[in-house]
Amino acid sequence: MSKRTKILSFWGKGGVGKTTCAASVAVFLASRGFRTFLITSDPTPSLSDILGVKVGANITRIEPFNLEAIELDEDTVVKMWKEKFGDEVYRVVSSFLPIDRSIIDYVAGAPGIGDEFMLAYIFDLYKSGKYDFIIWDTAPAGGTLRLLRLEEQLYKHLGDAAKLYLSLKSFFDRIRRGGRDVLEIINDWRRLAEDVLEMMSSKDFVAHIIAIPEWLSFSQTGRILKELNEFKVTVGKLIINQIIQVKSPHDSLLADRARIHEKYVKMFRETYGRFLDIMLIPVQPYEIKGVDALIRFSINLKEILNHKLTQQRS
């Protein structure tokens, strides 16, 4: 039996090092021969800058490794959503309301559409079985999962309402002409939402939370963890990144920052250490840019990598 695709995702507020950690893990796994796909859904992606290779909306192979990457900014995601779902959205909505195709642009601009499309995109990759690992650098912390649950419920209720409405108005013949049945489309959307939720709550999907030793990141971690737990997503490591650990007697500013970081590391341990494995990553003395630097940085993520390598080979 072939090995199942594993999805490692990295969550946190902007600027904590999600992209660096995700890229480092992806490059390391690919360097060990695993078929690896790296995707970022940050609205202002920095993956190209970190890899030192131009990565855009087309899948790019990162030489010399068995790694493919894609960098999807907000405009590209909306364009892809329109191509995949635009006609279906128009068909469903126009069955109830006298609207033109501008409704596609209107719906495409709705909050959360991009996030939800990314989940559907990752699900298609997961289902294909083409990769051993999918590494997902998520957008800065938001309500993606909650929006997905609302979407699933909306499609169920929309389907029930459509059945009643269409039976009363006898619209079946009109809406079936020239394309798929509206109820079939709605049910397909609902099933996709259910499938994505099932994927994210499976053992194949792990979320690692990235934080830095500052108040805003500490506060945000609690909200991220609550959301992930609500949807039964397996949480792997809590990674506290960019820690200043050396207190230089010759640099009062550095010493002050080190004391602040020490305080927040203690707060993270006291608050989350009872039920989460915590990893500490100090500030690095080198610039993390390019595949060589990313492999060097991966030594800081060895607890994640060793576990996943053992799991994938067993």
C-alpha cells in the first residue's frame, strides 16, 4: 500500500517566521528524496525572497531537490477561484435572482474566499497522492476554519431551501437546461467542505504554531490554538522563534531585549507547556536566504523532521 500524503502546516501572526520554517522543512525533506510540495497562501508572499528562487503562481521546481513550490498572492487566488467556481456560482445564484455575471466578481471579493479556496486547492493536492509531503505556509492568523464550517452549513441549508423553492415554483426544467442541476452543484460544494474538514482533522494533517517572545504573538497563539482545537486539528509543536538568549554586559539594549524574551518564554511555558511540546529557536547569526541557509536552519526543526521521517518510513 502506498504511503499517504502528510500535510505540515505552519500557523501564526505575520512576521514570526512561518515562511522560513515552512521553507526550511520543505527543502530538508526534499533533500532527503521525499516528493515535497511547498505552498504559501500569505497575501504578500515572501517565499521567493527566502528561497532565493523566483516562485510565482505557476508551480516551480526548486533544483536540485525533489521540491515543487508555488506562491499564490491574493489576486492570483481570486483569479483561480473564479476559473474554478465562478460559472457554478453564477448558475446557482441566477436560479433564484435576476442577476448578471458581475455577481462572480462580487462573491470573489467576499472576505475569506481566498482562504477557503486555498483549502480546496490543498485538498486536491492531497487527494492526488502525488506528493509525500505538502508543506503549507498559511496566511497570517485568521478565521479560515470557522469560515469553512459556516460554508458547510450554508450549503446544507441552501440545498434544503432550494428544494422547497424549486418545487413550489416548478423551476427544475428551466434551471436544468444547458448545464448541471443547481442542487447537484450545491451538494458538490457541501461535500467539498466536508471533505476538507475531514482532511484537516485526520492524522495526515498537523499544524505547527509559530510565535515570537512578544505580547501580541503570545495573545494570538491562544486564539489560533482555540480555533485549531475546535476543528480537531492535530497540533504538533509550538515553536518560539527569534529568541535573544545572550545577555551582553556591554550592550544594555540587547540585555533588556533578552530579559523581555525570557519573560515571554516563561509565559509560553506556563500557559501552554502542559499540553503542547515547545521548541525554542534563537536568533540566527546568519541571513536565512537560499536553500543552503534553509538546510542549515533546519537543525532548529529537527524534532519535527525526525518524527516525520520516522513516521513516513514506517
